[in-house]
Amino acid sequence: MFDLDGTLINSEPRSLATWAKLLDAHNVPYDDERLHTFMGRRGRDVLAEQPDLFPGVSWDVLLAELGVYGSAPDLPEVELLPESVRFVRRLHAEGVPFGLVTSAGRDWAELALDRLGVRELFRDLVTAGDVTVGKPDPEGYLQGAEKLGFAPEHVVVFEDAPAGVEAGRRAGMRVVGITTTHARDTLGSADLVVDHLTEVDWPRIDA
């Protein structure tokens, strides 16, 4: 099971810049630590834990505003990760089934995989709207494993963020961390940490 942002693409700088614009628009003070709480997680889950950020403003309103700020021309570009694409294609060539579990919405996930040219390789997608609680809760990965027809102990998760690593571990899966967006020491609970997915010497997975 693959995460998307930070694992197959790197849109995290763009996402953080979008959240910064929203916080600025509402005159909400923040530092890097607070801003980074949004990385790898559903925005609605982070805001539920920090109700002081936008008191009295509904998630639907904030989501609409994020859509506007997310289309600003001055945001960082989305970076494609070619090593991750090569790894995905190698797994597919070896007959290994895989899916996607992302904190992003389905439209963005579909668009990103199309840009990477690998959409048709993924068996299933679990996106933000498909789960009750997002990462670090294991619901998404457990749902993804069920869709693939594998028990959790036969699933490996590929993640770049601590919240995603925790979600995979809590789901009872093995986890490979990739250092696209976070330092190695923040991914310490992963079974393996690499700089690029092509560093993973991956055998065929048998059920």
C-alpha cells in the first residue's frame, strides 16, 4: 500500500504554502511546528484536534477557501518522484498487487496518478472521503488491505510522514519510510528507511 504525497509525488511544500495562506487570511498565528501538523494528515482531523484555529468556521467553508488558495500562481510546483514511479512499475511487472491510501481527496489522487502515468496499475484507492478517521488511525490501511484481499501481516506500507508510518504500524503492517519530506530520525518506527524507493530490494510477495 502506497501513500501519495511525499511518497509518489512531493506536493507537501505546495500544501504547506496553501495552509499558510489560509492561516494568514484568518489572522491565525502559527510557527513551523504548527504548520507541519498538517503534513500527511486530513485537514479536518487536524482541525478537530485544534478547535482554536478557526473557531466558528465550518470545515466546508475552510475547504472552499483552501481550493481558492491552492490555485494561486505563486505556490511551489508539485515534484514528481521518478524513482518511486520506477519502483511501482517494477512491482507491477513482478505481479505484486498494490493500492493507494492517501489523506488527499479522490480527485487529486486520480489526477496525480494520471500525471505519473501509473493510475491503471493500482488495484484500489482509499482517499480522504473513504474513511471515518484519517492517519495516524489505521482505518485507511486496514480498508486498503481488505480491498486487496490480503491480511495486514502480508502488507507493506510505503510512507513519508510520521502519521502515515504510525498508521501502518497500528494496522499491523510492515512499513518502509521514505525521506522525501521528513528526516530519518522522525521515521524511526518504520521497519526500513530509504531516501528513494529504488533502494528497496523487493522480492515477490506471496499471500
